[in-house]
Amino acid sequence: MTIGLDTPAPRWFRRRRARVTDEEAVLRALCHDLGTPLASLRSLLGHLDVDREDADALAGLALEQADSLVSMLRTAVATSGALPSGGWPRPLVDVVLASLRTSGLPPAQVRLSVAPDAGDVRVGDARVQRILTNLLENAHRHGAGRPVTLAVGARPRWARLVVTQAGVPDRVVAHLHAEEPPADLTGLGLWSVQRQARELGGQVTCHRDDAGLSVVVDLPDR
């Protein structure tokens, strides 16, 4: 059999894409998640000037980004994911506000609603913040500026986070429900959302209505 340069390779000759192991997927997810806070921290430090009127505010934002990096690294090395130190557990409302700031979403683009019994729920694991930050970052990067609604609720022993945005393609749902990690970075952050939710004993579901696609994250209150 003669194979020319323009002849498609037979099936037996084509290289199969190697399966991504769980360890590789976790490492890729960590690298993916580190990208935004590192870029934000670099930008904030570049604009930090003691003579600026907003120097204190910029320093505060830089500190939040540094805290986010520390929490991710502690999560990566923790055997069970629970953080023994570093300010955890925290009120859920604080985790929500930190996720919003880290995501890069302009405040005018987000409508936040927090149920009266949800704000004081205690969160003991940094992965909750990473789950929410990933969803909000995805809405910011791929939402073309469309409004985002974030609803925070609670019921006995459970917390609920709902992120809603119009115009979200079906591939987002596919990434959230994928059993295997992607072979490249496409959809890796969304895949890590459902993985981390399952590790915490929770679940991720989706539904569409007139408002758009809603991603619902239910997590145990612990």
C-alpha cells in the first residue's frame, strides 16, 4: 500500500488520543484555576502606587487574590480537601462576595440575591469558592457581557448556588456532565466544577427557562 502526502492515514495508522488520568486532570484544573488570580494579582501590583488615592483598595484586592491562590494550593495538598487553617470555615456570603471579586465580572453585570437563611451558613472547604468562581469566570469570559444572576439559598443541612445567564450554548452542559476530563483545556474548569461538587457530597444540575441556562450547585452544609 502506497501512502502519499495528501492521502488520509488509515485508521490503524492514526495515533489515538491518550486518555487523561485523574491525576493529570487535577493538575490541569489547578493550573487552569491559577490563571485568573495570578493575572489579576500581577495587574493589581503593577498599578499599586502609594501616592494613589485608591492604593488601600488596590492593596485589599491584591490580598484577596493572594488568599485565593493560597486556598487553592492548600486544597491541592490536603488529603481530604478540608482546610485545617487559613480562615476556614467562613460565612457563605463572604465566600460568594470573594468569588464575585475574583471572577472579574463587572458589578453592574451581576444581580445577586441571598436568601435570609443562607448568608450565615458556614463553609469549611475552599473548593466551594473554586466551584462558584469557575462558574462566574466562565460567564464572564464567554457570556459576551450578558447579565448574570446569582441566587444563594439554603435548606436544612444544604446550601444552593444558582448561576443563570442567557445565551449559554449546550456544550456548557456537556462539560458539566462529562464523566471523563477533557484531553485539552477546553471545558476543564466546568468539568472541575462537577468533580469538586461530587467530592464534597453535592451535585450539579442544569435547566433552561425564559431567563436562560441555570447551573444549580447543591452542597452539604458543612
